[in-house]
Amino acid sequence: MHYLDLATIALYLIAITWFGAHFRKSQRSLKDYFLGGRNAPWWAIALSIVSAETSTLTVIGTPALSFSGNFRFLQVVLGYLLARIVISTLFLPQYFRGEMFTAYELMRRRFGERIRRLTAATFLVLRALAEGVRVFALSIVIAIVLGTGEIVSILVIVCLTLFYTFEGGMTAVIWTDAVQMFLYVGGAILSFWVILQQIPGGWAHVAALAGEAHKFQMFDFRFAWTPEFFSRSYSFWAGLIGGCFLTTASHGTEQLLVQRLLAAKTEQQSRAALLSSWVVIFFQFALFLFIGLLLYVHYSDARLPAPQPADSIYPKFVWNSLPAGAAGLVIAAILAAGMSNLSAALNALASTTVMDFYKPLVTLRNQRRNPRQSSDAHFLGIARWATVVWGVILFLVGLVARRVGSVLEAGLTIASILYGSLLGVFLLGLLTKRVQQNAAMIAMIAGLALMIYIRFETSIAFTWYVVIGTVATFSTGYVLSLFLREPRK
């Protein structure tokens, strides 16, 4: 039994839950609960962006990619930088015109209430499905550690994260994210060093064996207008273009990340947080790919079969092979990544539910008849319970997600199907004036229908999904506006 490791993990879970719940006393309004009162420094928001962008999918899924493949996934990360420049230039100035709580208030301002609800509903479905896969990925780790079934594992982690998110709101999310980011990056560095020490011949042997297997290959510049080209997930063009569109959608239109940008004191601080977060993102993806490389060499030297599922290779090695204490610390770090992402999702789902659906409806109906139901205290109470409801939903989705394959690619694929239509309609609002609500809504639905067809009826790689969905939505909306001739808002 790993008594020291279990004690380390238990201590971490108790400490982070207490730390997050400690912020309850500062939650007096919706601005506090959903935007952290806009008091967090830019560097803390940057770390929170990294934590929200990272999850257990990254921590356990990325080593599995280099274990079975090479470093080509980093081509996608290059697109992440290009996307941050686009968001800083095009999206942030719009988000800081007036006080916004969600990304979809921008759609109401530009088009109208109906498309605000459509885009917000799209986010709720997207995040519930994608986060369910992430919750399942987290349960893989807990099941390895405790030997429990996946259902019990999912329940434990959802309940603990739900508690401090319910209590501390966005302030708890940002500061626990910052703490947990240091923990899981530090745990990855520790595990890299420990694994390397266990390989006879050290780095020289790793480099020789990995070089023979072409593990260091990062770029694939092949280009051709063929089905085979678009079926490759990790080419330079799919990475740069697809990664750019993917991150522009996730960081520019999805409440999970936009909420952090809105929590900054000023537009300049929001931009600084967004751009600086890429440096950490690139470093951590490279680090986890190198860990997968070391595991490949270790398994090759020992002539061991790869464990199944493939995503369990890193946590299994950590738990079974690292020294006592170190294993517990690294497992706690993996849990930290998952909990930080889950807490962010819970708060983002609750904010969208309250601010884009519940509050507009209640304010409209009860402002004259019952002003107390339109008070900030009333909505703050609803926000807390919306967090609980979404915790239950994510637990249920996590149970269903046990049937997916690679958790990293499954999570990205689910998001990419919906991101295209979401980004397309945002670009219609930001880059055009003639397109109005009806044309935008029809275009968004058409783009989503196209992506569902592409996912199930073609072999096109998921890295192209957001590009295709965005172009289809934008072009359809613009063409429709020529025929519908709606009056400009």
C-alpha cells in the first residue's frame, strides 16, 4: 500500500478544497461570483487561463500521443499563438465596451435576444459534453490510485470540486487555478527527472532510441488537395490554421475562457494575461510530450506491452514506479489539473445559465410585480444552485463518456464540432454590418448540421473541423443576408 502517497493526495484534496471555500466571504454580488470582482492581477488570470485550457486530458493524453507517435501535436500549439493575436485585436475591444458577464451578451448587443440564447445554449451543450469526457479522464487516475470503480471515482472528484466552486465562485476558481497550475507543472518536471534516472544510459540513450524511431519529428509540411491531406490530424497546415481557428473559438467565444478575460481590471491587463499564457502552454505541452518519449524508451528497453487504455500509461507508471511520496505528489498534480478545469467549467456553465437565460426572463416578468426577485442577492443564490445542477449533469455525462477512445482527441473532437458554427456567427457580428439576426441564426444551424455530417460521414481530421464550420457559417450567413434583406438593428 502507498500509505505516504495516499496521505499526500488526501492532504492535497483537503487543502485545496478548504482554500477555495475560504473565498466565500468575498462573494457578495454577481460581479464577485462570476468575475471575481475584477480584482485579480493579470498574471493570476494568465495562470488561470492556462489551467482552464489544460485538463486531465492534457496531462494523461499528451504523453500517450508521443508514446505512440511523435511531436507533431506541437504544430497545433503554434496555431494557439496566432489565435491569441487575433483575439487581442478583434474580440477584446468589443468585450470591454461596457460591463459584460458572458460572451453571449455581445451577440445580444449586435443581433438580438434570440441569437444570444442560441449561442449560449450551444456553449452549454458543448461544455457539458466536453467536460464530461474530462471528468471521465480524471476518474481513470483516481481508479488507478484507489482501486475504486470509475463511478465512485467520478463522484468523489465532482463533489470535492463542486464544494469549493459553490462557495468561492470565480475568485476561488482563479486562485485555485494558479496554485494547481504550479502543482501539476512541478509534478510533471519531477516525474520527468525521476523517469529519466530510471533509464540506463540516461538522455544519450533516450535520444538515440527516439531518433531511430523518428520520435522527435515535429513538422509535416506536406501539402496537397487530396482527401489524405485533410485526414491527417497533425500536419503543419492543419496545426497552424486549425489550431488558430480552434483557439480563436475557445478563447474568443466560449464562456469558459472569455470569463477569465472579462475578469481582468482593464483591456490591457486582459491582453497581457492572454498573450503571456501561451508561453506556459507551449512549455507544458512540450514537457508532457517529452514524458511520453521517456516512457516509450522505458517500455521498449523492458520489452513491456503498452497498458490499456493508452491514456493510462503515465498515471500507471507514476503510481507503480515512482518513489513513495513522489508518486503521491505527481498524482495530486494530475488531480489538480482536472479539478481546476472542472471548477472553471462549473462556474462558466452557471454564469451562462443565470446571465443569459434566467436573469433576463425573471427581470422581464417580475420587475414590476416582485422587485425582490430581481435583486442581486436573489440571483447570487440561484447562481450557487445552478452550479450544483451542472455538477450533477457533468457527473452523468462522465458516466456516458466511459465509452470514448482517446480522451484527449475525443474532447477536442466534441468541442471542434460546435466551435465552427459558434465562431462563424461571432465573426458575422464583428466583421459585417449587413448580416442580421435571422440570417445569422440560420447560418449557425446550417454550419452545425454540416459539421455533424462531416464527423460521421467523412474521414476529415478533427483539426480541420473548426475551419470548415467557421467558413460554412460565415459564408452562409453573408449570402442569406443578400436575400433576406433584414432591417439593420
